[in-house]
Amino acid sequence: MMISERSATLDRTACERLDRDDPLRSFKDEFVLPPNTIYLDGNSLGAQTKGAANRAQEVIADEWGTGLIRSWNTAGWFDLPTTLGDKVAGLVGGGAGNTVVTDTTSINLFKAASAALKMQATDAPERRVILTQRENFPSDIYMLQGLAEQLGDDYEVRLVDDAEVTAGFPNTMTAEVALVVLTHVNYRTGRLFDMSSTTSAIHAGGAMVIWDLCHSAGALEIDLAGSGADMAVGCTYKFLNGGPGSPAFIWVAEALHNRATQPLSGWWSHAKQFDMSPEYAPAEGIRRYLTGTHSAISMSVAEVGLNTFGRADMAQVRAKSLALSDLFIDLVEARLSAHPVEVITPREHEHRGSQVSISHPEGFAIMSALIERGIIGDYREPSILRFGLTPLYIGFTDVWDTVEALRDILDNRTWDAPEHKLRSAVT
Amino acid sequence: MMISERSATLDRTACERLDRDDPLRSFKDEFVLPPNTIYLDGNSLGAQTKGAANRAQEVIADEWGTGLIRSWNTAGWFDLPTTLGDKVAGLVGGGAGNTVVTDTTSINLFKAASAALKMQATDAPERRVILTQRENFPSDIYMLQGLAEQLGDDYEVRLVDDAEVTAGFPNTMTAEVALVVLTHVNYRTGRLFDMSSTTSAIHAGGAMVIWDLCHSAGALEIDLAGSGADMAVGCTYKFLNGGPGSPAFIWVAEALHNRATQPLSGWWSHAKQFDMSPEYAPAEGIRRYLTGTHSAISMSVAEVGLNTFGRADMAQVRAKSLALSDLFIDLVEARLSAHPVEVITPREHEHRGSQVSISHPEGFAIMSALIERGIIGDYREPSILRFGLTPLYIGFTDVWDTVEALRDILDNRTWDAPEHKLRSAVT
């Protein structure tokens, strides 16, 4: 059956049936979403967890207000980075004791890349090139450029196309390459890279790999340890619903924990944090990747999102995500064919993350018109409308209604109004 | 009049009168403190602001829950680093547009020191030594050691005694010194260093200076711009009452903003953050010192603390702080003289921060006994009991009651019980 035939048999009633039969349907009750809204930007900022507000109240009124400084011990603030880290690890196949939640993705990438390059400087000092996708999230590229500039000594960042990654680096994996930093899912197109085979290709080339899981953690099944990956970083505020700007994570393969220090070596990374010695001595294990004091409030709110995911079956999450994006793509092809719309996201399941990106020359204005109707996706240059599919709170009917709204906006040229052409600074 | 004579005339009634006449007395109503508690650890974690819980609710339920991704624009999340930065600047003489609130003190120090060394590498490449106090907060020292190791090329951190700093670096300010990193107040002893004369001495030696204001911002009057300082960092969770682990700040003198980039060059530091270009281009001005995405929740709660301070007269804060610590020292000398107690904090106002530190061989057990009575200070090795004096919510009667409790514990050897000798990991 062709894709368009598959969807031609679908109507809204069929979508409602799919929602009724959805094994994850009860998870929607764990989120608070505004009325008359279809929220398809959970790949940028996840929705509000129902427990977030109460947890913040507890932390502020009880732990901070009453416990005061003692709560670093009595309320477990001290251990939040490892407590949350292990919860993230459970979702990405990281194993216990290998992950901390702390700082931002960008900063954690700096730590990971610095440590990896230091390991390579011992083992293979001639390797001074860092490869990363040209379409990696720009902040990752900028952090690597900042690191290479700081290191000097011919360290260099080289950008590669997605096709080169998918092909196993036939043209770029030279004996100069020390490190490859890869986003697991392309943030614009939604293309997913195979972690296991890509990691193997990188290791065969003598390089190390750091995966950025910002757009895959909580969206699909990941087996970090099983894939042989060296390190990983990611955020908790997208699919993991940790709250706006909630802290990020860093994962380091156990065998690498103590092989190098990282340069952001604040007191939280010290072997004896409260000895207050003027001599640095790195902690053993993953705590070495901590730096300074974390926000107990934002960490605790992020934990609510992780706890929600802890009750979800990631195989079911992935299956539903693919079913949602299949439906989205099918409906776009079947119902928007009169318009210059192109599906950017790969059709093959093994190359697809948890979003659908489509392009249209008037993408910005179309997204503006959609948002006016309460359907919230986002826009990325050039011409790309992004729709994040978060299986815990998005259903099949939501997808139907979204494509129907798109059809209506395109058929009636609703987008072609002055108010939809105004560009704001952030989308 | 001798110190001991001054206090000998004081009794609890006199302290009550001082509290009644205190021009800052109404500020205590802006904090929520647990009953039967005297909280003298606000120099480690400030008390709960009354508005914090409500503000967190608004951010979570309204801004995150209803506004969702749009709140980056509509709720001002995007500008929180500069909005809060300017509020901090108002308290430390920083001028508008020179400060951002972001990340942790340790990470901000890494950015500042990296940029300063880069400026010096252009102007005076032979200067490769960083001086810092041996008794600077250890995390600062570790960050500088991490940076020096990362840079290699003979970069080196040298530790100097407080007396050397106070004397203007007669023995250590050589032509090799690129940068001096100084805590404004010694976290253990409470010694205050003169910002203006010390900065002048450092500049006369050809070096740059970064001040760590963790133990002085919100505790005393500071004139960063007027002192000629180059850069400063500090936290918001101590005297500024931003909440547990709330984000830190970084200040850069306006003339230096665009002289160098810093290596943690994430997308928030980019000239055109949302162009998503793979080429890094630094923003002009203080935004260059941002890195990744901040927590809107912890930033917004921190803002409540800053707003409270925005209504306080810092000259009154400083005057009351000194009156409180004068009283504390006087009472210790007058009433604890039968015991081996030593006041560590300098007597001279110009060398005193906003805490009183006293030593006793059984300091740890004594602090444990005090905390059991609801009087919360903290303990620092070796043998030091620290009492933070936060003028917005601590009064003269609190000081009286604290010294009386100390006298009782010492006279009756209450501290000499097994439960007070157990060491916990964090104090």
C-alpha cells in the first residue's frame, strides 16, 4: 500500500479510535496544557508536568524556607545531580553511576570534549581535529570552536554533511581526527543517526565520539552503553519536560571516568569537596564532571518530568512516535498535495526522530497563522515548519486536526496577511 | 571606651531598643523564617523571600504552562540574564549593561579569567601567572588551576597570603603576573579587602583583576566601576537571597566588553543567536559572556531577592551590618572570656565583611549544640564557627540571644555530648 493510500482510508474517527486504543493515553493526565491548544513544540520546550508546581512549592516553602542550609543534607539537594543523573540514564541506556544532571548542554559538551581531547593527547597526540555535523545544533559547533581556539596548537573543528555521517565518514575520517561530536537527531530535519554503527565507524577510525541527545532523550529508545559510545550530553527541557531551561546532563562511559580531568574543575568535582583544600584533587567517577552549585529548585522541578518518564515504556513511546509521524507525513502527502509543501523528515523509520519538518516558501507566515489557531509548532530558517511529536501528551486526533488546519490555511491563503509576516526575535 | 566596656553597658533591653530604632526593621517581613530560629547562615544560603513561592507558581503555571514556548518572548525569559544583571549591577556599582546573571560563579570565573588572559596574551604575552589568595574560596582556585592546565604553555596559578594582598603584593607582583583573582571577603575569617587600592596596586603592576563578590554583594557598598576593576563574578544565593543554588553573575568593565571572546561561546553569546549559522560570531557587549539556556524558574525566583534589595539603602545595610558585628564581637569578648574563644574576624571596620568568625578547639561540637537550639550558623575547618549577619532579617536581639546561648553551652559544656561530635558531610 502506498503512503497516500494508507492515509486515504483514515478520517478523524479513525484517529479518535487510535487515541482510545493508545496504551500511553493516560499519560496526558500528567500534564497541564492550555485549553484549545495543540502543542507541537515539545521538542523545543516540553509541556508543564502536573506535579511541577507542587514540587516547587515544597522546595521553596519547606526545604528552603524551613530546612534552610540543612536541606543540602536533609532534603537530598547535595545528591540531586546523581539522583537525577541515574533517572536520565534509565531512559538512555546509560547504566547507574555514569550520569550527572548539571549546568547546560553547551557547558557539559565543553567538559566532555575537553576531557576526550585530553585522553587523545595522551594516546594519539597527532590527532587534533574535531568533526561535527554542519547541521549540528549551532551552540555545539560554537562550543567546539571556542574550545579549539582556547587549546590552540592546531586544534581544529571541521564541519561535515549529514550524508557523510550516515555513510560512516568515508571522506573525512583521517588519522588527524581525535573526536567526533554528533547530534543524535538533526534539530531541523528530524533525521536520526544510528548510534551503534556510527560509533563503530568512529572508533574504527581511531577517534572518540560524543553524542548530543537533546532531540532524542525521551523521544526514542537509546542504548548508550550498548552502542559503545564514549560520552553523551543532552538537555532535560525538551522531550523530558523538565521546565524552561532546566539543567542538562552529561554521561561518560564507565571505563573513561578516571582517565582525564575536565577543565571546569570546580569544588563539586573535588575528591573532598568540604575539606576546602587549596589543592585540586579530582573525585573518582562521574562526580568529576560537576563544577559549581546547582539550583535545587530547577533540579527538583526537572525531576518531576523524569519521574513521569520513569513510568513510561520507551518501546511504546517510540512505537507511538513513529505512528504519529507516519500519520502526519501521510496526511500531508494526501491532503496538501495541491501546495508547494515538501516533507523534509526522512521516511525511513530508522532515520527518523520524533518530529516532522515540512518546508513551504511561506513557512514563517503559515506557522504564524497556525499559532493563531492554537496549534503551536515552530519555524526554522529556511522555510521549515517543525512539528514535535511527544507521545506522552500528543494524540492521533491532534495530528489530524493540525494537518486539517494547515490545509485550510493553505487553501484559503490565510497566511497571506500582514500580521503573519512580522518576524519576532525568537520562534 | 574599650570594646568590653562598650558592651558591658548593653543588655537585652538595649538590644530590643536598637531593633525598634532600626530603619531596616520592616524588611524582616519580606522573608519567611521558621519559628524559634535565629538564622545566621545567610552568608551561605540566604533566607526564603516571601514572594518566592508565588513567583515560582506564576512562572510554572502561567508562563510555562499557558505561555509555553512563547514565554521566551512574551514573559521576558529571553532577557532575564540582562534584566537581573542590571539589578545586581545596581547593588555593586556596576552600571547598566555590564552584567549578566547566568551559570555558576565557578563557570563565570572561567569565562572571565579566560578572556582576561586572552587580552593579556595580546598586550603582554610574557605574563602567564595568575595570583589568587590561598584562602580564596577553593572552587575559584580549582577553576584557575583547571584553566591553567588547559592552556598549558607555562600558565601557572600562584597562591598568596591575605597579608600579601593587603600590603599591595610587595613580594609577588612580578612582570610575569597577568591576572589576579581575589575574593572580596575571605569566606572563613570575614576579612574584607579594599577594592579600590588593591585594584590600583594590581594595575600598577601591569596585571588585571577579577573580584569574587560572593561574600560581599548585598552585604556592603561596592563600587565596581568606580574602583577601576576589570571584571567581577559572584553568586545570588547568599546575601542576595536568590534561592538554593540560584544563578550567578558576571560583570565586565565596559571598556573590555569587546576586547576578547570567552571560550564557553554557546549560542546565547552569538551576535545573531537565531540565525543558526555554523560560524561563530560574538555578540557585542556583555551578552558575549552568556553560554547556554538558563532556567526561567530559578532566575525568576532569584529576581525576587534582587527586587527586595532594590528597595534597601546599601549605606544603611552596611551601617547595620557593622553595628551587628561590633555587638557580636563585643559580647563575645565580654561574656565568653572564661573560654578559649578567639575572634578571627578583623576588628577594623574597613577590613570586615558581614560575618563574625570565632574559633574554639571544639568548634564543631559547639555549632552542633547551637543548631540544636535553633541558632543556625556553620562550621569551617579548622575550629571555626561562622555567623553570617544579614541586616535585612537579623536584629540586635538575635545577636544577644546567640552569644547568650554560646555562653550557656560553653559554661555548661553542653557541646561535650556524643551527638554533637558526629560529622556530617556538609555543614
